[in-house]
Amino acid sequence: MRKELEAKLIARLRDDVVCVEKTDARTIFVDVKRAGIREAAKIIHGAGARYLCSVGYDNIARDGTLGMIHTFALDDCNQFVCCRTTAPVGDPVIESITPDLPSAGWSEREVTDLLGLRFAGHPKPKKLVLADDWPDGIYPLRKDVPHDLVPKGAEDVAYELDEAPPGTKIVPVGPFHPSLHEPEHFAVYVDGETIKGCDYRGFMTHRGIEKLCQTQVSYNEVPFIAERICGICGSVHATAFSQAVESAAGLVIPRRAEFIRTLMLEIERIHSNLLWLGVAGHLIGFDTVFMQAWRVREQIMWLCERLTGNRKTYGMILVGGVRRDITPEIAEDIRNVVNKIEEELMVIHRAIEKDTSIHKRTKGVGTITREQALDWSLVGPVARARGIDIDARRDHPYAAYDEVKFEVPVLDSCDVWATLVIRVIETFEAIKIIRQCLDKMPGGEIFVEMKDKIPALRHAITVVEAPRGESVHYVITGEENRPERWRVRAPTFPNLQAVPLMLLDEQFADFPIVMGSIDPCFSCTDRVAVVDLQTGKSSSISKAELDAMSRKQQQRA
Amino acid sequence: MWLTSKIKQLLMVMKPGVVTLNYPAERPPVPKNLRGQPVWDHQKCIGCGGCSDHCPSRCILTRDVCQELRVMLYDGSRCTYCGRCADICPEGAITMSNSFEIACDDKDDITTRLELFMMTCQRCGRCYEMEKSNAIDRINLKGFRYDNLEQRALVRTTSETFSPELLKESDNYKRPSDKE
């Protein structure tokens, strides 16, 4: 693959290609000059690669440049392509790839906000991550900005939302999501009750996690902070970070540790899918599903408490392995619990699969076509419900997924119902994987120690399939026992960008379930930058009103 | 179709009945290896500062008030109960207890403060790298440390010999804020 790609790139770009190298079995790094970046991204995308995310980094102290990396995945041959370029800090402009790849839009806006790298030809060069009153010229991810900087906020600045299309009214939803209990702000443009468009302003929960981990703590503390990026897929982020560091350091961890990681990820998938099933039921006013799914889920929470010492934020994963072993008694315990969950979930599944009210609320809702989903590079169950056959566990096997057998459900009805079915099927698949893990788990060590320090400035990328889609972690190793740059791309990041498309021409009362169908995690998406207070207006629609509206729709259906 | 689904749902709800626990009137047993409030054994602690160096939430502070006296402070209000300190402790002086009902109206109730009399090590002056063979788990901050206990802030400056100036400087440390 490397040779073909190199030939293609050189044929088109000639001198703009600096080098094309393969650092390990599955990562290809393409270095191009600034002028050729858009063309290079086009060629890589044209070679069948799926766009993942873009990473910006500060290299000013070394050679006075800002770096930009566009990452892609080749799903059919398990490879990643990272296309790197640099721009001098005095003239920090590179060509935008967003006109070709719409899902790069947010990544580029994020880099502009955090590093001051600008993109020529970006269709919507607005603020994305930073608060509206953040002073100009301070780029928080640059190395010379201290991690605890609190600049003085300006007054009377507000985000300029997109102009509403003529003939529509604006319904603000947020800044606190009325039914998902997370902060985000949607301005929904409605014509009567039909949604004609929307604009998103979020990133109100920046906790500065990336900056903190790049300046304050050391490698083995990061997994614990990574786990707190998201309350639901904590292990996913900890595993992804650890794998990226291990891959950069060339560390091979014991097989048993890989099996335990797989086990934890699948346990997490069961809990997350059941949680989502409950929330989806709640959003369409079907609280029986909510109560029963969460009742079944509670057993897995207790299991985790016995297994790891906590209901969530398991704290199991470290760079080099895992912290706690699975003893035969615990293994027996896991088997019993998953058997019970399988049985009870089957009961729920049978009770709701033919329920006409759930069909009427979810079938044909939130539709976007397979082509649109591909353009916006959707991930996870949302993509699989649109006929896109991707799953990082199968396409880019990590941990012990190469040894377990499982099905990847793919449906093509392109609506919320398909997402729901896929997540229920995946829960059963997760139970299958857990049983196989327990059967096949080899003996031996669960942790391997690092003999030497990790060399600085190595790049590594990993993907981990979270319950709601794939998470991408990109790590550049640093000198002081901590990453120089660590970029997290949570699954909500691409999926959320496609929400305006999903909402188009839907009924306003379907807004909660369409939004809920991507299982948005605003905290995951918002992980970077510096905390600041947002001067937000209060929402003009309360949760009770929105829920009531949603339920009225239910009755009408 | 609609009716059979509803009957199935009714049965699904009837079978388990009420599952809500009658907490706090009834207290189910806590799992054996729950990661609850960490407890320090001051007899075992050697004051190496490994726990404060490896605390992800940076809530364990180390302050050398003079050549011989080191104060270790655990601020439970910011603790995430990950249990990393207990893992890292070379002497096994920290244990994760089973107590989890630690809501309180005074921060001091969940704060542990150790005052340790320190000897001066002939080899490196202060710290103990011990047998940590994991290269990325070695202690970063060696020597004398001057965290600000009032502000509960970890100050990442250390010195090889005791420095009254740094101690004084850290006294004036202020948490960043935009209120001027």
C-alpha cells in the first residue's frame, strides 16, 4: 500500500512530497510541503481511505513551525495514513481540506482556535472551541501558554449564530440540553413544526484535559484522566491512550492483559448499550423500556464494583497492562451475570420489537442516505445503521479482538430504528465476546514494565471501537515523561457534525430522539482547551415542555 | 400486534417487581475490593512523596517546612479514588478502605495530614526512588518540595538542598483567577 500511495502522490505532487514512510505494520506517514496538502488529502481519500480527524501541534520551540496532521484509515487492509505538513509561525496559513471532506470542518476550526493555524478556503471559519469572550491572540495549546492561564473575560460578546433561512423561526435548544442533561446549544430553524436547518454552538465543558496531560502529569496518570473524559466509555479512552503510547514506545504487553482489556471494553459496551436503550425509550416517552433496561443494567454496575472496585471509571488500564487480574471466582461471577443479562434482555427485546408505538416514532426518522453518511464520515452504530460496514474491532484489531469471533450487524434502513436494532444486537454480540474471552484467556503476567524511557517525538495513532463509534487517539511522545501532544477524537465529534443533515425536514418533536440516536456525549467532544464561563442565554423551552411535546407526538402516532 | 406487545411488557414489568434498594435503612454489604477512602499508616510512611507525584488529581501535597520536617497532606475533596497512591507506595502505607459514605460539611473531615520527621539520606539528599523498575513510574520530583497547603496547590519546583526562599515564595502562591 505504501508504494502505491507514494507513486500516486509523486505523480501528482512531484516535489511537494517530502517522504512517505511506514513506521510499523499499520501506520504510513506522508510528509508533504504546505502547498500540496489539499491535493495530498484528496489523493489519499481517493485511494479509498476514510477520513478520521486532524491534529495540530506546536513545534515553535524546535523549528518555528506549527504542524498539522490529517489522519485517514484504510479499513480493508488495516492501515492508517497520517498526512503531515507544517507552516511557519509567522505565516500560519494552510489550505483547508473541508471543501473536499466536510467532516474535517470542526477539526480545522479547533486547530485555528487552539493553535492559531488558519485555513484558507474554509467554508465556516467561526469560533468552535474557545469561549466567545476569549481574547484574540492567545492560543491555549501553544507551549508558551501556561496550563492555568485565566485571561480576563470580555463583556457583551455573543456567538453569532448562522442567519435563519427566510420564512423560518428560531427555536433555541440549550445551552443546557433539556433531556440529555449535557451542555450544548442548538438554534433550530423551524417552519411551523418542520425543521429547516440548525446551527450548533457547544464546547461549553472544556476542561483542558489535553493541555493538562501535556504539561502536568506523567504517562501513567493520563489513563486515569482519560477515563474521565467520558462517564460512559471511560475504559475506551484509557485503552486507546495506553495503546497509542505502547505503540510509540514499541512495548508489547502480555496477552493476558490484552484479554482483560477486551473483557472490560465489552462489559462497558453492554452497560452503555443498555443505558442508551433506556434513554432512547425515555426520549420517545416509552418509560417502560427506560426502567427495565436500567434495571437489567444495574447488575453489570454491581459486577464492575466487585471486579474493579468501582461502578464506573474502572481504573483498570495502565500503560503496559492492567491493574487487576481476573481470578477464577470473578470469571465465574462474570459468566453468571452475563447469562442473566442475556436472558432478561431477550425478554425486553421480545416485548418491544413489535410494539407499534416504538416503530412509529423511530422508523423513517432521522434519515440520511448512505452517501451522505460516507461524506460526513459517520462512525459506529449510526454509520452501521446506514449500511456502512465499519467496525474498528474487526477492521483494525487491537487487544484480543483478533482471536474472538463476532458479527458486525449492518442495516440499511438509514433511520433511528436501525440504530436501535443494531445496538441491541451488539449487546448480544458483546456477551458472546465476553464468554469467548473467559474461555480463551491465557495465563501469565498482566503487566509489563517499561525498561527505558520512552523516546521523544514519536508519533502513534490508535482507534478503539467505543459503544457509540470509534475513538481515535493520536499521541506524540514528549521529553518529560509525558505526551508532547495528545489528541482525542471521540465518536460524537464526527457524528454531531452530521446532525443538521439528519434533522432536515423532520418534525420538531422528533428532535430529542434524532439527537439521542447518535448517543451524543458532549463531554467527550468538548475535552480540550481551557474552562471558561459561557455567557449563555436561558433556553426558552423547558425539559418538561420538550418532553411533553415529544410525548404528544407519541400519542398522535 | 399492539395488544400482544403490551401484554408482554406487562409481564416483563410484573416479574421482577420492585427492585429499588431500601437504602439507607438497609445497607447491603460492600464488595471486598471496593476503592473507598484511602487511609494512611503514619508508622509505615517514609515520606518519599511517590503518592503525591503520581496522583492523577494532584490532591496529595508535600511541603518541607524545614530540613527535618515534611508535611504530607491528602485533600479528599478532590480525590477520584483511583487507588494509584496505594499501588505506588513502596512501603504499603496506603490502603483503600471500604468506607464510601464520606459526604461531610467540613473539608477537614476528609483531609489527612501527616507530619513526618525526616532523616537526610547520604546518597541523594532526600528522596527514595526505591525499587521502582518501571521507567515511566519513577519519581519525577525529587529533593525538597514546597507545595502550598493553604491553597491546596501542587507547585512543581523542587530543590536539592532545603531552600527557605522557595518556601517563602510558595507561601505567596495564588490560584489563578480572573477576578481582579
